[in-house]
Amino acid sequence: MNYVKSLAKQLGPKGIRVNGVAPGPVWTALQISGGAQPDKQQMFGSWTPLGRPGQPVELASIYVQLAAADASFANGQVYGSSGGSGQP
């Protein structure tokens, strides 16, 4: 978080915005192909208040918003999407 905020302060005067996204557990193909054990795959994300991992599509709107012209005043922010677990 400090890295994003520091870069935003340094690059903001040059017209460069810096923001970050801090996702919680998100289900991707890496869970299967990355060597995770089958028993751990079933428990992945179950500790979040929503009781499940997120899906990539549930994060997409954050990235779209940050790239949109109407977010031109957002700078130095870290957007969390962790199923209710809070920021890192």
C-alpha cells in the first residue's frame, strides 16, 4: 500500500496515476495446475466472510473503473476485493 501511495505522490505531477487492487482469494486455473492438493482446493477461500473464493469476473469491474476516464481523480488508492476479509 505504501508503494502505491508513494508512487502516486511522485508521479502525480507528471499526470501519471498509480492505483492498486488488493484481491483476496480468487479462483483461477492456477489452483488446479499450480500443484494445490485436492483437499486444499475444496477449502480455498472458505475462511472469507462470504465463505467462498472470488471469481476473476468479480474483480474485472474494479480494473475497468480504474482505466475509465471518469476515474481520473483516483490516485494513490488501493481497492480491496476480498470477500469481506478487509485490506491486507
